Amino acid sequence: MSTAQPVTVRPPLSGEPFLSVEDLKVHFPTDDGLVKSVDGLTFSVRPGEIVGIVGESGSGKSVTAQAILGLHKGSRAQVSGHIWLGGRDLVAATENEMRQVRGDDVAMIFQDPLSSLHPFYSVGDQIAEAYRVHNKVSAKDARTRTVEMLEKVGIPNASSRYDDSPHQFSGGMRQRAMIAMALICKPRLLIADEPTTALDVTVQAQILELIKELRDELDSAVILITHDLGVVAETCDQVVVMYGGQCVEKGPVDQLFDQPEMPYTWGLLGSMPRMDRVRATRLLPIAGSPPSLINVPKGCVFNPRCRYSDRVEGRKCFTVHPALEPSTPEHEVRCHIPPAERQQILLTEIRPNL
Amino acid sequence: MTTTAPSSAAAQPATSSAPLLEVTDVQKWFPGRSKGLLSRTGNPVKAVDGVSFTVHEGETLGLVGESGCGKSTTGRVVSKLIEPTGGAIRFQGRDISGLSRRAMRPLRREVQMIFQDPYSSLNPRQTIGTIVGTPFRIQGQKPEGGVKKAVQGLMERVGLNPEHYNRYPHEFSGGQRQRIGIARALALRPKLIVCDEPVSALDVSVQAQVVNLLEDLQSEFGLAYVFIAHDLSVVRHISDRVAVMYLGKIMEITDRDSLYESPMHPYTHALLSAVPIPDPAVESRRERILLTGDLPSPSSPPSGCVFHTRCPKYRTELSDSQREHCRTTQPVLEEKRPGHQVYCHFPQVRTDLIDGQPGPVRTTGPKTA
Ligand SMILES: Nc1ncnc2c1ncn2[C@@H]1O[C@H](COP(=O)(O)OP(=O)(O)OP(=O)(O)O)[C@@H](O)[C@H]1O
Ligand SMILES: Nc1ncnc2c1ncn2[C@@H]1O[C@H](COP(=O)(O)OP(=O)(O)OP(=O)(O)O)[C@@H](O)[C@H]1O
Ligand code: SF4
Ligand SMILES: [Mg+2]
Ligand SMILES: [Mg+2]
């Protein structure tokens, strides 16, 4: 059987984005100072597209998701910029309007499943209830649909587990129940914040499969937040790399893995062990620690940890904040090193060690 | 055989030296929970049910498998934090499974454990100095120069600032807390450390720092590790040999590269196929073997081969009489190729699971005859 492998790479999507985040800033006033958790983030997601957001702990991934859902409204957080969803700006929307958006268009899978399941009601009823809020159906139909959905996310004997309360489910099962709740309303935008981090690989594979199915069936837009670059490679079409509240590199998944150009992305790829490689050398952690979000480094946010800032003339890395600029039409990078030189460094210094 | 140095297959421990740790047919059953209102004691939970493996000095054995398959329980039995229900644990040739607490005490310093959760495994009300110094006090040891000096030396060794001696755990990041746990485990210069998911809660970059630290300490002190993790990429990086567990039993055990490049058990096949690889070009040509259903309950494991209820091979490839065999007869973990033990009636080498392309089958033994 030597037929060519079927090409599973999807053609690039054209068309208008369903979600457009423009120059988003989310700042928290605290006793220690203003925490700039998200500081000028721009990206968009088209229908049928899965966009991965990666970056180290504390880089602002969850705060971004919360902002899209309007969860900072009514708090002390200062949110500015635009979040365009199907033509309207959610930054300006009221809490009431947001509640409607959250039900109709946008669903979220949270990192911690217990936070979104009520401990006293049965898992099945909670999912059926979510379904009935947005669909005029009888209780019986909602139950049938819920059982179908629970089966789909891999809960064995779904009809007999329907009446279980959340604590009778294992951690992995709760996560799956929550995914069922998010998917049952057929959201046009699904935001999944580390949906599989707590799960083992076999369950993770099932869940990622489900998310792709949702995208294929309904042409939904998906934002997948994760720190697992393997998950990104497998699932996403586009990738946004975040560092210190900013996007430092973004582009189509193949370009990002094949031609990464930002020193932080290099560091991320280098620090990760690879299952598909015979072990050669030590892992290469990124030296130093994450930046303060209160006293954000002047110039490039990554400069205190960057090994390449001496390649840039006039100490620009320490004085001028680099702009996110296209390297190819689809691929944008925030770094002062000229594109040709970055590619040279990638070829001669980075690739051999990856 | 001969005295030639072992080749690059360092995984094959020199057969002449006795293993540091030898675990034979170990079981750990927990009393069953009474079920529902008609309170009757249920079947025992067979968390670990007949596990055998060896660990040599300076070697790392990786232990992988789905949540609930018995990895932590195995680790806790081996470190004698809990007593096995059956089987033998030999440490440096001596059976320690039946030893009393007292008789165990001098041995305790030889085997230490590092726990998964850097947040809950440290007492929040104790300073780092107290936490790392505890093993000295428990063992009644007076290190040269005093406990404080020894503790600060350990802190320095694992990359913590010794001046932070009087700080509390909440003042440290996740990676730093994991280092505190490592310093505590190192205090008594053990020979074996059971690491239970030591990097699972950490960011990739911090994870890389901790993995490198564990490797440095291993070469410095000749430590052996039992490294429990569900991240198969980290396990490939750090282990010399790897054991795959399912429902309290070992399904497959062999040297690292054979396990990843020519795995023989259908469960290992499914596990490896499920790990996403950070390379979209490779990802798009790999086969993904999805397991259906949940892990069966360890209090009523399936008959015959414990994996048969979820085995893709059983479901799609075997004849009726072969299936009958899987359902009724327990396989045993036995050597199917040199140095490669498998618990399966119908093992089969697969070489295409990781990069999506059938590759040459690696031989496991030394290449020179
Ligand atoms: N309500 C808040 N008040 C002040 N600071 C906050 C608040 N919420 C988040 N932060 C800070 O904002 C930064 C970004 O947090 P965020 O939760 O978005 O990180 P993340 O990228 O999701 O990280 P992780 O991978 O650990 O989940 C962190 O430094 C966090 O401490
Ligand atoms: N003290 C106990 N009493 C009863 N059952 C237990 C006890 N400890 C563990 N078990 C059960 O034994 C089985 C194995 O548990 P164990 O913690 O060893 O799994 P694990 O492989 O470490 O899983 P994970 O990857 O989730 O940490 C599980 O079914 C668990 O519920
Ligand atoms: S701008 Fe300078 S400091 Fe920032 S990543 Fe590029 S080279 Fe490094
Ligand atoms: Mg987060
Ligand atoms: Mg465990």
C-alpha cells in the first residue's frame, strides 16, 4: 500500500473574521501598581478556524479570554481597545448584552471544571438546562440530546450517569461533561482555556477530536489556549505566541513551526522535549524569569532574557519597543533583528539544536 | 557474557551487577468501599496487581500510563510509604517488604520520594530551612557543620538562594517549590528517588530547568530514579528504560528507544499515537488510535487480558478464537524480543506511530555480536 497519504491540511480560509481583537489592553490597578496583563493585543479568528494562543504562565492568555467573554465588566480592570464580534464591539457592550452574547454566540471551556458545574444538581440536568435556555424544546428532548452529547464526549453509560452529581464523576469525566455543556449550544465561537491540560493523552486525543468536529460541522471559530505546542501543531490553523501581555509572533501553524523567527519562540521550542527524537542533548531552558507586568521592561519585553539582543545595533532592544511587523504577508514578528538575519540565525544556530 | 562495555544501549543494565531495586509480583489492594445504602463491602481495589521490575544503580526507569492505572501507588509501595499486600521488594539484595518500621529506618534514607504537587506537598507554616532540614532531624543525624549549613548547601545545589533559608513556601514560584522538594529528598544522600510527576505542574521552560537539575544530580551522586509521569515526551528524554502500566499491571517494559520506536503492546501503540508532536508536517501523516470508553474499575478488572475491553486489536483484527483466548486467559509479562517484555497474546512491532512512517526496526541488543 504505497498510495500517497491523504492531505489533511486545510486550505487557508479567506472571508471575514468572526472575532477581531484590536489593540486590546487589560490593566489591573493593584496596591503594588498597575498590572498590565494584556497590553496591546491584536488578532482575529475566522469562522471554521482554530487559533492557538501559547505562551508561558502569566503571559495573559486567560485574561484575554476573560476579556472576550466580558468577565472583567464590573471589576476594577481597565479594558480598552476593541473586541469585534460579528460586527459589534464587545468592549463597549453592557453586562446584560454580554450575558446574551455568552449564551448565543460564545461558549467557554474553563481550565477548572468544578468552577462551572454546580455541586448540588445532576450533571445531566445542568447540561439540559443550558440547552433549553437557548432552544425551545421539551424537557424530554433536552434529556435525549444531553445523553447523546455525553456519549459523544466519551462518558460511558451516559443515560445511567445522567443523574449523577458532579462529585460522582472523576476529574476527567467532569472536564468532558463541561465540554459537552459548551458544545451542546453549538457556539459560533468556542474559547477553550487549557481544556486538556489535566487529562491524560488518550482522553486528550478524544477531546481535541470533538473540538475539530464542532469546527467541521458548524464552521465555528475556536480559540484554543494551551502551553502544549504538540496540541497546537495537531489542532490549530493559526498561532498567536504571547509574552508579557503582548503578541510577539503570529502566523499560520506550519510557518510558525517551520520558520519561527522570534527569540522567545525559539526558546519555547528549544525547552521542550520531543517524543519523536532520539535523545541527543540537554533541554535548553530559557534563562531568567518572566517579566514584571508592573515595571514592564523598556524596549522589547523579552530583552532581559534574550540571547540575541547584541545583534541589534545601538542597543535598540533596550530603548525602542519593536512593532509587530510582517515577515511574510501572513507571518508577523515583534523583533528588531532584520528578517533576513533572523532566518540566518534560525538556520545556523537554532535549527541544529531543536 | 563478556566484559565488553555495554554499547549505546545503556538501557541494558550490565547483567553482572545485582539490581539496586528488585520488585517481584507486588500487589497493593485497598479495601473496597461499601456501596450505596445496602452497605456491603465491595471488592478490593486492586490498585497494583502483580508488578515486577528492576532498577539498577544510576538508572532511570520511567513509569507511564493513564490516570488511575496505579503509578503513584507503585511509587508509594516502593518507597515503603505504604505496605504491599503481596510480593517482594528487594533493595540492594535484601527483602524489605516485611520489615518493621524500626528495621526499616536505616534503609529509609536510601529511598526518597518527590511529590507531584509543589503546592500541597510543602507545609505552608514551615520555613524552607525547616522543611529541607526535617530528614536530618527524623533520622537523628548531625551533619558536619550543623543542619543549617547542610541545608544551605543543598539549597545552593538545587539552584535556590541560601539566603532564603527563612522564607515560607508561598514566597516561591512553582519551579522553586519543586526544587525545595528535591533538596529535601536529597538531604540524606539516597540511592533511589521516586519522582511522582515532578514536572507535570510546571511551565515548559521551568520544566526544562528541573529536568536538567535531576539529570545533573543523577550523574553527580549516581542516583537511580523511578520517574512517574503522564507526559511521554519528558519520559523519553529522561529515562533509560520505560514501563507502561494499565489497570495495576505492567503491559510492556523495555529500553527507552525500543519502547518509542518499536513498541509491541496495543496499549502502548494507542498511547504513543495519542501524543501530539509539535510539527504540523509530521502530525498530518500520523495515525491516531483512539481508545474508546474509560479505564475499567480496578475493583472488578476484566477477565483474561485486562486490556481486552478497550483493545483496538481485539476489536478489529483478531479472529473469534483468538478473541476467546484474550477473554479467558491472562497473558504474562514475558520477553518477546531480547530485553523487551510484553503482556499480550498477540504482540506486534509497530514502527510508524511516532513519525507516521514505517522505519527500520531497531534492534535492542548490542550491535556487535
Ligand atoms: N484580577 C487580577 N488582578 C491583578 N492581576 C491579575 C488579575 N488577573 C490576572 N492577573 C495577572 O495577570 C497576568 C496574566 O494572567 P493570566 O491568567 O492571563 O495568565 P495565563 O497566561 O493564563 O497563565 P497560565 O498559563 O498560568 O494560566 C498574571 O501575572 C496574573 O497574575
Ligand atoms: N487509599 C486508597 N484507597 C482506595 N483506593 C485507592 C487508594 N489510593 C489509590 N486508590 C485507587 O487505586 C487506583 C490507582 O491509583 P493511583 O493513584 O496509583 O493512580 P495513578 O496511576 O497515580 O493515577 P494519576 O495519573 O491520576 O496520578 C485508582 O483507582 C485509585 O482510585
Ligand atoms: S527585539 Fe531584541 S530583545 Fe527582543 S527578541 Fe528581538 S533580539 Fe531579542
Ligand atoms: Mg491561564
Ligand atoms: Mg498519581
